[in-house]
Amino acid sequence: MILTEMLPEHIGGVKALLDVCFGESAWSVDMIRAQLEKPDSRSMAALDEGMIVGYLAFEQIVDEGSIVEVAVHPDHRRRGIAQRLIESAIRNAGALSVVFLEVRESNVPAIALYEKIGFERIGIRKDYYDNPKENAVIMKYNGVTYENTGNRKQL
């Protein structure tokens, strides 16, 4: 399995992955393309034997990062792919002071992974998700640093 910067030729594979992972809530091809083309965004893909099995979209404004989408194919979960994508995105983003993400309140495995990485729950966005309607847990990661100082986690 390799991690790579997402390329335009990966859009079809990412769309297929998001459809499997999120069904009706999945991003459209146009949304994936727009995310890829944003100047403040970085999109990554995890490939296994040429098949896209993981995807991450990350945005950065000055020193603040936001993970806007993470998906791993159900047949490839619990193999560390999401963790590698997240840690790689944070590590390669440059100087960050904080990273945020939202996750479905019912997605207990993802919340556990994010907490393992060092994210903390900081709030709830009421009815944030559709299909089905559900709250989002807002999570924050303060462990971003270039130096291993204080209690910040070094990725």
C-alpha cells in the first residue's frame, strides 16, 4: 500500500470509494474535482495494487488545518490506512498550530482512532450530517509542532 498525492486521474476511483463508504452522502465528482483544485487544499490517496482504498482531503489556512474528508474502503479498514493518511497530511502541511475535523457522532471507531492520534472532542454540531440526519463531533488536534517540546505530540 502506498500513499500519494491525489491526481486528476484518481477522481473516478475516489468517487467509487466515497460511494461505497458514504452512499447517498458521498461527494459528487464535481465536489471531488473542486477539492482537488483548491489552492489551500491537499488531497491524498492510498493505493493497494493500483486500487484506491483510502482518501483524505485536507485544507490549510495560514496555520490552521482542517481534515474535510477521510475514507477507507470497508475491506481495508483496521490496517492503519486512515492513521497514515492523517499523520502524513499533518506532518507535510507545514507550520500548523491546530487541526480540526468533524465526525459522525455514531462513528465510534473513527472517534477512537482520532483520539488515539491525539484529537480531543471540543463540541457538537447539531444535525450537521444528512442521510441520515446526525450530529457531528468537533475534534481538535493541538499536537502540531516541528520540535519535540512540551506535551505536544510529534508526528
